[in-house]
Amino acid sequence: MNVRNVVVKDTHSSHHGQEVDIRIEKGIIESIVESKIKADDPKLITPGLMDLSSHFNDPGTEYKEDLITGLKTACEGGFTDVCILPNTLPTADNRSTIEYILTKASRQVTSVHPLGALSKELKGDSLAEILDLRASGAIAFTDGVVPIMNAELLSKALQYVQKFKGLVISRPRDLSLSRGGQMHEGSVSTSLGLVGISSLSEKVMIERDLSILAYTGGRLHIHGISTFESVALIAEAKKSGLAVTCDVILHQLCYSDDHLSSFDPFYKVDPPLRTDKDIQALKNGLANGTIDALSIDHLPQDEESKILEFDLAAFGMIGLQTAFSSLLSLASKELPLDMLLEKLSNGPRQVLKLPKIKIEEGEFAKLTLLDAHLKWQYNEESNISKSNNSPLFGQLLTGKSVGVINGEKVYFPS
Amino acid sequence: MNQLIKNNLLGIKELSLEEIELIFETADNFKDVINRPIKKVPSLRDVTIANIFFENSTRTQLSFELAEKRLSADVINFSSSSSSVKKGETLLDTVNNILSMKVDMIVIRHSSPGAPHFLAKHVNSKIVNAGDGTHEHPTQALLDAYSIRERLGSIAGKKVVIVGDILHSRVALSNIFALQKLGAEVMVCGPATLLPKYISALGVKVELDIRKALNWCDAANILRIQLERQKRSYFPSLREYSLYYGVNKEMINALDKEIIILHPGPINRGVEITSSVADADNALILDQVENGVAIRMAVLYLLAGKLE
């Protein structure tokens, strides 16, 4: 297969920035040569995009999304790999659920990496069968959207996974400090009369997690940090040598809590949208390496769960299909597109200790083709997900994935 | 200005100063009406209004109903103490069902902040917010401000303290917005556990000592303390609350000036306010109730004027 006239977006590649023709045979990059005839509007090629935490509701609530529609959505968005949360029904706390996921997803272009449950039924009481989950294909361990409130459980998990240098993922929110919370606690929540989710509830949890990590050793990933305090805490922990990584959810950088002032439930997410000050700190954290990766946190909700009174509406936003368009809207001098792409491709792979994807001859071809100028309408017709809970739904977007190469599996949208 | 800009009354936040003044002027006329031997006008004769209350309310519902009847509107009432979702019907379905019976306006009370805003977005009707959770209670704030204006002559430059459970109060929030738009200085006072952490971002002063607060103000709006709040350690006991935050005669007498007292009701006598304070001449509590009908008539009349 030949891919012609693509500009390499891979800062670790010797071809970075060049317009090249790539030849791929049997899933391996055979040759990369500079294009003799330049294109007017060359596409971009980047190491395959990867998400650390998406929710495909399968098994359990397949009417919102299922593995097939979820993976097709990811593929349309340019993702070669997606990690999925264990918050299914039944939960991914047993071998058969993991095997079900891997079997069902096996024919899709985009690869799925199930995250195994940390605790049985995600109840936060006792450890799930982590070794068996790993043997069946779970890539890391987390209770997903449910914070690990039980400190003993977290410390045991961090110790237990050391046998295979495993990764524990924590979602930092102290539930006792954010009971009934609907949005970021601040001036906007005050004027809306909505119960807040304080920055404190995230800070307290991260401080606890880091203290436990310092005691137990092991590897911990903090998923979805959202406040300036969290960025500072993680920067300090990394400086002190702790094996901690973290990510920020892409939509967290795109919107602030001001977007909630008309009670629009499409902006109701957990962690909540924070303030401009937090967004700036998160951007700085990405730029200086404190934050290792971007994540999407694709969380589909049907109308019956979203078109409700604000405090009854479910949390969550979808974003796999629109990820590149959002990256483009964020790209700036302080946040170069190259860096953003890296944080959504090799960033997550480094967190998970997966091999880095390089655009070089002889390397495995896990690649995403992107068109930074393509304008497309994100609507009922183009949306691949079963749900449409995105504030971008109905809008004209700029930038789209135009192809995914995942070894011998390829997808080019018509 | 002779009509409201918006088609709904969702909150004070959305109102301009001119709109508030228009509502007050209109209420002045209706206050005359309700003090006449024939207390009724035919203004809303062909208008049907549904009062939909998903939370218990006595005086607000009565006040709206009376206002509607004094304007000759046809009135239907729907009350449900639990939210409609628990019964398996969504709020939108409930309201759309009622609207199918050719109802023109909806007065809604609901425990969810933003429920009237949600309705305004999804149904085709005029919506009046009669209290949405801990968010706003615009007609209460209008009648409070109207009552202060009536007694003190004007609101601009006056100092008003709101005392009690600010954290769970829609009355407090709407009062803050209304009084600030009308040019008053606003302070909130209560135990720090019952004040939203970021309340000063709304431009209000914060005071934890009730005596200092009373000394500062021209008018004090004493909120009802909800008995169930002590369960989640907002304060240790009602006894302690009333000892340290209850307003009593001795406190009022110790002031070197006269202040007026408001209370949105219903009163817990002996808890947040003693009888001697609640029943004194400078307490506007019953004026507030009377003005409530006039204010609600004004709001309904002005919104009905926008019906096609």
C-alpha cells in the first residue's frame, strides 16, 4: 500500500516535517521517500492516536453505545487504539467479560485495550482477580469512573500489581467532599445555586494517592486532572522521583465552567469543567511535561439520560470522532499541534509502557492520516456514535481524520 | 418601557433594572386594585394558567393562585410532592400533557435548579419560576424589594443583610441579584457552614456575627432555618443556632437606629426570630404577603401581554 504526499508529524522521526510518500507492506513501513511532486494541500501523518479512557457501555447499556459503534467512532476519529473503562454491566472484574470484549472487538480496525476492574464489582471493598484479568488481556487496573475511596484498597492494589509492573489508574475525587456535586464549585455554581464539586475534593485525593504511592511503590496513573493545584502536586511528585503519570481530558481544555451558566447538561461532566485559571495551568502542564497524555473520556449518554433537569442529567460527553478538530482549535504557539498529537498518541503509550510508534522504515505501521483543512458538518448523518451528547453536535468543524492504518487493517472514510 | 423583554420570568439574573421598575409600577396599580371593594380586574379573562408545584408550598402557591384569580385567569393546579421522575414520567412529559389542554402559562416550582430554564428551552409556553431548588425565587425577591421600597422610600444606597441558611436558599440568591440591581448594598450573615464558599464573588459582604450585621444594615431579611439541616453537621443544634443567630428583641433594642425586618415565611418562632421581633411595627412580614399578590399579578399581567 502506498500513502503519497503526507507531511510527517512525529518529532521523534528523522522525517518529521517532510512531505513524503510511504510504502507499507504487511503492516510494516517499508520505505519513506520525499515526495517528488508536492501536493497543494498535503495531509498529515502521525503515530496512531490512542485514548486512555473511553466508555463503550458494552456489555450492559448498549443502547447508548456498543463495542462496535464505539470502535467505529474511534476509527472515524483517527484512533488506532482505545482503552475502555471497566464500568460495564456486568463489570469488567472477571476473565469472561474481558474475553467477551476482546472477541467482539477483534475484527475492528481500531484495537481495544480493556481496563480491568480494580475491585470486585467496582464496589471498592476487595481486590478483583487482577492477575487473571491481566492474563486475559486487561492492560491496567482501575475502578473507572468510580473513585477509589478506600485507601487500603488502593495501597493493596499498588503492591499487588508490582508482580508484573502493572499500572493502577485513579480518578481523583473525594466523594465525601463533593456529595451531590453537579459542577465546579466557584462563582458560577454559586450564582446558579448548584452544589459544587470543589477543587479541594480532587486535591485531597491526589495528595492521598501520592502519599500511598510513596509508601507502597508501584506505578500510579492519575486520570483526568482538572485543577491548577493538581498540576502543581504532580509536578512536585515527579520531581521527587515518584512513579506517577497523569492525563488531562481534552474537553477540559476547551471549555470552562462559564459554559454552564444556562444549565446546558451537555457541559455536565465529571471531573467538572473548571475555570480559566485551571485551564491555563493544565495547558502549561502539558507543555512542560508534567501532564503525560491527553485523554478523551468518551462517555455516551442517550437523550433520556441527558435531556433532563440539570441535577438529574447524567455526566459525560462524547469526543472520539471530533478529537482532531478539538486539537486544532487548541493548537497555538504555547501548545503546538505536534505536541498535542504526541500527547494523544505516544503519550498514552508511554503511560501504559507500550512500545512507542515511530514513523521510520522497518517500524510497525500504526498511523493516522489527518486533514487539517477539511470542513465537515458534525450531525445526525456524520455521527457514528449511538449518542450525540457533544456540544459540538450540529456544528461545522474544521479538521478530520482521513485514514487509519493499524498494521494490516486499514480504514479510509468514503 | 411598557413591556418585559423576555417571554418568561426565569430569574432576577435575566431582568434589567428597567424591567424590575416596570414590574413595581405595575404592582402599584394592582395593589390599589386588591384594596378596592371589588378586588378583581378582567385583564386575563381568556388566559389559562397552570400552577405546577413539585415541592410543597403553601403561601407561594396560594399567592399565585389568588393573583391569577384577581386577574380573572382560569387556573388549574398540579401538585406532586415528589419529583415526577420517581413516578416514571419526565417533567417535560408532565408539562407537555398539561399544555396540550390549551394552557397558556406555566407557574412552576421544582427542586432542581434550572428546571424552569430547561422548560423554557423545550416547551412552547410562558414560564414563571416560582422557585427552582437552591437557585432563584424571583417573585419572592421582587416582593421583598418592593416591600423595602414601600417602607424606606427607595432602595438605592440602602444596606440590606440576609441572615441564615444562604447555602440552601433560593430567596437569598434572588434577593442578592434584585437588591444589587436596584442599587442596594448587600451582606449575608450566618454560620460559615451555611454560606457558599464563593458567595463574595457575587459582590456581597460576609459577616459571621449577627450583632455586627444588624448594626450595619437598614433592613434585615431573616431566612427560615430548615430543621433538617442540622443532620449534616451544618450546625450542632437548633438551640445553638437560635442562641447565636436568632434575632431577638434585645438585639434590636441595642441598636442605635431603627431597622426593618423581613422574613419570607413560614416563620419558626423562637428559632431564627422571636415573636417580639416578628410582630413588631418595623416587621414587614405581613406587608410582604400582601405585596406578594400585587407583584405576582404584575408579573403575570406583563407576561400575558406577550401572548400571541
